[in-house]
Amino acid sequence: MDIPQMEKMTKKDVIDYMRKCARQYVPEWRYDEEQPDAGTALVSVFADMMYDNIKKFNMSVAGDLFSFFDGINAKLLPASPAEGFAVFGLPEGLVSEAEVPAGTRLLADTEDEQLVFETQEEVLVCSVEMQRIFLAVPKEDAVYEVFSRGKDPVPSFFLFQDGTENLQRHLLFFCFGQELKINNYANVRLSLVPAGKKAEKELEEALCDPARIRFFYGAGEEYQRISDYTYQDGGLCFKIPGGPQGIAAMEEFNSQYVISAEILDGRFFSGIYWKEIALNTECRGQKPEFINVNGTDQEIEEFLAFGENPSLYDECYIGSQEIFGKTGAQISVEFDLDFVKIPIEEIVSGVKIAWKRIMRKQEFVPEEEYDITIREVIWEYYNGFGWKRLSVSSQYRDIFSVEEGLRGVRRRMEFTCPADIKPALVNSAENYCIRARIIRMNNAYKTKGAYVAPVMGNFSLSYSYMEAPLHPQAMIQQSNMERTEYGKEEMETDGFAFPACRARTEEQRSCYFGFNRPPVGGPLKFLFTMHDTVKGNLSGMKWEYLSKEGWKEMHPADGTEGFAHTGLISWYGRKDSSHGQMFGEDLYWIRLREGTGQEADNDRMNCPKIEGIYSNATSILAVETVEEFYGIEPRAEEKQIQLSYPDISSLEVRVLEPGDYTGSPAKQWTTWNEVEELTEGSGVRKEFAADRRNGKLLFPKYMEAGGRNDQEEIGVHVKYSHSRGDKGNLAAGEIGRLDRTVGFINSVVNPMATVCGLPEETVMEAVERNAGLLRHGRRCVSAKDYEDMAKEAARDVSRVKCFPNRDETGKSRPGAVTLVVLPGDYGESFYSFERTRKKIYTCLAAHMDENILNRGQFHIVMPELIRLDVKVVLELTQEKEIFAAIKRVREELERFLNPLYGNFYGDGWEIGTLPDKNQITHALKKVEGVKYISQLSLRKYRRGRFEEYEVNEERLLPFYRLPKSGFHEVIAEP
């Protein structure tokens, strides 16, 4: 509201008038500020004095105006306190708790003074810290980690939305021993036997579809995919190679050999239970790794089985880790067998001859020659303590016998690999092997004849588990980031079955919050800071905590109103809260579920974003509470009290009751009520009036309800809080300590700036407010009434405009009322605007048509500031002033585009309007030094939720808009 100006002359107008008169009276004199003389000084002094008189003359009207409002008991409003949040901390590693009551003082040291803040709610400060946050999306069978204390300073994520990497893995690990050690290759058949009835065709299709399940084998430090496999007779058949890319022991699984499966279709396989896992393998046509005969290594292709001169207890070792290390397997040893005769060297004959000088031919008795052959061998293996007989058929004992006359034949020996076979040290090499040892020979001690030595070659070693399948020594199942291990004994029990995977079973998306300690007791308070204010809220959400009996519902006090804005979430923790293993973490869990039938918006632009979660938090106000006792003279005509501090934020007055002078404060003090104006019956009704701006209390002349204290005065007890106004608006982190020790609390900080602190109301602001009050009478009827009531409810409103029959987006909607409010900080703090919006809504809701509220047609929104970037090419009047002229043009652009003080006359822009190129051109033409504007372009940028983007079409601009000066390019052409 502007006070009417009876005389509008300024100081400059007075000087100009004097200069004009001087041309007539003293034409030889000139007024020169650069080189002033006595006349110039006299004119300047006179102009100052005259302008001062003009201001006083104009203020005479204001005096009448002030007298009028003083007559209707209009008062100046006190300063408003800043508000925010504080977070308390305990020493790291200390398990303790401390109770912080409401009214606890916090201190902030600024450059000028020390400011006091007070907690508005009690809070239990404890060692409960949020360690992990996970998001479970059941429809996608997905798990996302959105916060980890070890990696992130504070949580920052989109609620029910965020997650870059799906951590859900449905994995099966089948662990086998040395039986699966493969050096060359193995043909494998993996049988997964389901429990119960399951459509064979459907299961076959799922197992053969790599988009639904994939198989791997462990190769040391990585896994190799099994891509080429077929399904036959209820099993998957494939080949596993050896070598560098072959299967190898996995250190992660105690050096066992692993075949794994990754299930991609969790929905299908979660309904399948396996009762048996069987693995059939075989490997054929392998060569021995070494042959050793009597301590000498032999050529594998062909060799004398027991040397040239076989004798009793000679040994032939056949070694192959690939074959003989497969305990329980059916082993097959094939080789070509032939014999070669090796004559015995001439030695003294054992036949006695009667030698004579002359002998007849018949007297020479010819010595008989014998074939020295192997009659029987024993097959043995090493069991770690000694050599033990190998359980083979008796027909393999005389496998080297030539009695049957078999020469140049292919021999085959089969046996079951012993379970206790161990590597043996043969000729400094350790390996799995078997040996043949001669235990009986024919003509072993004959000296005439030849050795019939067996010749072996063309070996083919094979093993097979086709008849006796392998079963895992251990089976590990991983789902939901948790591993479940099944031992061999457990898997062999009757009725054993395990699920192929465990898909997410929640009905809706859920956020899981994991704490290091049980969140019990309270009140526990967590501050959730939001990126911005989201229209509407997520209704129907359910909070639950993990107890010994499972998940139980909890009902916290939600100060965020469904995560629509920054606020506190508080609850009392139940004692039956229990820790549990979830997502691979053993923590205490609380989960937040979407409401039934509710789906989170897939568009992040409409999803609440949490910027931080802080434990041990509470709300604070920049006030200081004071208690004072006063005595009022009973016979005083004017009964008033001047408090020690002005700008009262909250006030409680108690007066001593009459008839009781014992001094017991618990019984004889009664609370009086504050009213705007005292009347004759105020003394009986126990009423008082207060000038909160100046800290003055007014009591009725007759205080019949007031008692006397020891000094025969009316005793008054005043408890009030006073504010420092906008001085309490501090940046984050500036509040740093308590005024006294509370438990083991060693830190306190405000994680976000304190806002909404306002200075005391000025006289002109009070005049405008009270003038509006006289017009609307606290009833919202016209658009102007809504605007005036909004300014009265929240004094930090810079500009407000009411749009009837428009919804919150600016679309036409009969019966709707939208109040567009530009806060003092231009909307830089969404939390500040939310507090302002609440104040306005609470105030107006009690003074407007209830039908508008009940139909949800009353909206309070903030205008969007459209950034305007101007590029201008101009011609200057003088070449010497290029830099100065460019500076003046930039300053004019900043001024002209200011939403509050811009436009041609400095009164700002109406909400819903933007300047066009013609208006900007006209404004710049008035700049000193600008001769001509040859080119001007204008680019508009709209503020998105996270970044600004250019808008080229008028229809894409918001209906509720205001200009904002952006980045300008000024090109001067002299």
C-alpha cells in the first residue's frame, strides 16, 4: 500500500528549479557540481533542507493513516523464528543412549553473535545406524542396493524406483570332489530330478531355453558357460573340456569342482523342487600318463611289461590321474598284448656228463630248453598306507599267460575304482596308478631256454559313472543375495527336496532398511530430506519391522506426509525386534511397502527422491525460552508488564490464585488466556492482551482473579520464547554444540539450512496488512481476498496472485481456485516453500468456502521461473565508451528481467507473463550510450526437476511463470 504523496518533488527537481530561476536572476552564474563555488554549495544546502521539509509534509498524511490504524488496535507483527532440523551423534563405537527433551538449547556461533535454537520434540539419541537399504521389486524379481554405509555418505535414491544393477541372482552350485577333475575331456549328463509331478515337456523347454536358465562350470577364478547341450531322457548332456579353459577347482568352494546354474526365469523355477541331483560322466580313449617297469619309465606306445627277463615280484606301474583318480567309477583298461622270446644267456648247465677222452655221440645227453613265462599276476592299488589287492575278476590274473596260445590280441580289463585309492610315489613322481606284480611263473628257475616277455602297447584307458552316478558333496543355493548350503548327509535323507530358486514373494515393491542395532525404545526419529516437493503423496504405504515371529506392522508418525516433502518419521521401537539374515546381511530390518494396488510411477520425474536419511534427528526453532516472575501493584490504573525481550514467538502467562499464599507453585498458579483486546469482564475471565512485537503484556484494570504474593503484589509468572528473526537463517552445519552436556552426545549439526526466519514487520507492511483486513474481514471471497490473506499468513511471500477457475497446472476448471505464490527466496529451498504453503493453507482453510476444499479444488503452487538468455548486437554513440556501455546494458538486462523489481517502472512482472523481444529492445534503447540495436535474440529455458532445458514453443511454457535473468551476450559495434 502506497501513502498518497501531496508533493512529489524530489531533491533533483528542487535543484533543477533553482537552476531555472538562476537563469533569470543571475544569468552569469552556472550550477556546476564538478567545480562547485559558493552559489553551488548554497543551492545544494537549500535543496537538502527543502526536500527534508517535503518528506515531512508528505508524512503528515501517513501520520493520519497511522493514527487511524492505531485506533483500531492494529499491531506490528513480531519477528518469525527460523526453523529446521538438528541431528545428534554419539562417539563412534559407543553403545549408549541419551534422552534429549524438548526445549534443549543448541548454540550456533556466528561472526556477530551467538544464536540459540531449541528442540521442539523429544528424541532418544542412540547408537542405531542405518547400514544398508535395498529395494525389492517382486514383479521383476529384482533386488537393488540403494545405500551402503561403507560406500555412500548418506542415502540418495528414488523411492520404490532407484537401482542401476539388479543384484538378484538365482544360482545353484553343485560341488564335487576329485571325481570331476578333468585333464582332457568328459562327456557329462546332468540329471535334475523334480519332486512331485511337473509337466515333462514344459520342464524340458525351460531347461533348454538359455533365456530362462544357463549352465556353467568352474574354471578356477571364473566360470565358463556351457552353451552346447541337449536334453535326453531327463538329463542335460554336454561336454566339459580340460586344459586351461577346462574345469578346475574353485577356491571359493573349498577347492571343489563346481557345476553351476543361473536361473533367469525365477517365476517358473520358484515352483519347482528338486529331490535329486545326479551327474554321469565318462571319458574314453585316454593314454596313460606314465608307465614304469621295475623303477624304469617306459615308452607308452609299446614296452616290455616286465622287462626282458621277467621274474617273480617284478612290477609294472600304469599311472593316470585322469582315469584312476575317479573313485567309484567303472574303469576300463585296454591294450594290445604280444609276446617276444628272449633266449637265456649261456651259463653252466646243471646236467652231469661223464666226460672221456673219446666219447660217442650218444653219450652226449642234450639239455632240454624251457619257455619261462608268467603264470599269474596280482593287480594292486595304493590306499595311502600300502599296496592293496585290486578287486578284479580272476581272469585278469593270468592276463599275461601264454598257455592259451593267444598272441597279438587286444586285452580288456574292467574294475571299479576303489574308494580309498590314493596317489602313490613312483620313481619320484606322485600320481594315481595301479600295478601288476608277478606272483607265479612257469620255469622260473630254468637256465636253458627263453623268456617269453609280454609286450604291451596302444593303451586305451576309460572311466564311466554312467552306471553309478555322482551326487554332489555339497549344494549351495543363492537367491535374494543369500546362500543356503545343503550337505551330503542332508541331501541323502528321505523326502529331501529343495526349491530351484526363491523368487521375491512380496505383493508390492518394498524398501528394506537394515540397522546395526535393534531399533527399540524411543521416540526414535529419522530425518528424511527430499530433493523437492512432490505433488500428492504415496498413500497406503505400510511400515513393518522384523520380529521373532516374522514381519509385524508398525505405525510411525510420518512428518513427510507420504514422502511429499522433507520431514521426520518417528516411532517407538518394539522390544521384540529381531535381527535376521536378509540380502546377505545379518541386521535388524524395517521395511516400507507400497500400498495395495499402488504402482510407483516409472517416470522418475514424478517419483519422490530421498536426498538423505539422518538418525537421531529432531525439529528445532531459533528461539530462546525465558521464565520470568513479576509483581503488579493491585491499585495501579494501568497494569502492564514489559518483558526482557521483544519479538515473542510463544507465550504462557500464569497468575497467582487468590486465597492461597503458601507459595506452592503446583497448586496456586492458574493460566490466563491471551485475547486481542481487553474488555470489562477480562479480569473475571482471566484474560490478558499482548504486544508481541515490543514484548509488552496488558492486564485488565480489575484483576479479581489475581492473588497476592509476599510483597502484596499480584504474582505473575511468564514463560515465553523470543526470536531473532531472519538472523536465525543459517547455512547447513553452522549449529555446532549444545549449551550443556547431555549423556555421551558429542556432536550436533543441522544437516540442512534453517529457513523461514523473518524480521519484524515494518510499519508500511502493517498498514497494508490491516488495510486488507478491513476489506476482507478474514473471509475469502474475491481473488484479492485470497491474496491478502496469503500475505497475512506468510510474510515471506514476495508476490502472490489468485487465479479463479484454474487448476494447479493452469488449465481451465470451473470452481477451482489456485493461489500462485512466489516465496522470498524465489523457491530455492523446496522445504521453505512447503512450510510457507502449509501456513497459507492452514490459515485460508478456516476462512474460505468448504466446498472448494472438500472437492480438492484449492491449490497453492509456485510459479516457474523461466530463464531468459539474451543475445544483443548494438551500435554505440561513442567508441570510447564500449566497456562502460556494455556494462550498463548488462545491468539493465538484469534489472529489467527481475521478477520483482523489473519491467519498465520497476514494479516487477505479473505472474503468468514474460517479456518479449520488443519489450526488451525498448528497454535497452533507453540505456545511455546505445544508439541502435541491430539484432536481438531471446532463448527461454524451463527449469526441470533436475536440470534446465530449452523451450522453443510458447505452448510448452507453463501457465504460471515469471522471468528470470540468465546468461547474456552483448556485442557492441561502434
